[in-house]
Amino acid sequence: MIRPKLSIPVALVAALLLLAAPAAGQEEKCDARPRWIAVDVVRGYVDNNHSGFETLSGLQLLDRCEGFEVTEAGGGARSMEQEAAADGARSVISQINHDSNGKVAAIVHYYVRESVHQICAAMDDCGDAVRQAQEEGER
């Protein structure tokens, strides 16, 4: 029986491809702690470049590694934000979704019942101002 010989460059390329395969499937490193946060969504709106549509409401887990920005609800000019505030939304979480080329594909706005302070207090890497205010309130 004759075995085909692999040249050293071909063997190296094959080995590198095998080693790189598991790394390609891994998610990018994310330093957000906690990475996931549970919120009660009153309304949600997906704004892509061409149109927009509403999302599901209710309890949702949001990934903080997907462009996570929290602002107070009710002050925006959009009627959706004013309606959501009237329905009990206290803050807006905006997430930026990218396509495979890294370009912005859509921005999702979640109008949630939790306040900015409540959300920030739940995050390990946020809340310095919240903790300070809580400590001052306890004195």
C-alpha cells in the first residue's frame, strides 16, 4: 500500500486551519458584567435603514455587548417614545445591530419599565453614581 506524502507547507496550512476553526466560532470578548440583563419591555421598535417595525413586549434578556445605551424615556420627539412613556416606560435601551460586514444594520429601541438608575445599579461595571446616591441616602 502506497501512502501519499504531504508536503510540509500543506501540512502546516491544514494544521493551522484545524486550530483556527474552533476560534472562529467563538464570540468576541465582552467585558460587560453582567453580559445579559433582564428588563420588562413596554414597547420595542426596530429602526433599519429603510423602514421600521415594532418588536415583542414583555420580559426580555438583552445582550449588553450589542451596543447598549440607556436613556430616560419620555423626552424624545418620536411619538413612539411618548406613547411608551404613557404606558409606563421609564427608560429606553438602544442596541445597535451590525451586519456581517460590520456596518449598522438596525437600531433597536426598547422602552422598558425599569428606570435608568435601576438598570445601572444591576450592572457591575456601572452604578458608581447610583451607589454613591444610595450611600448618601442611607446616611
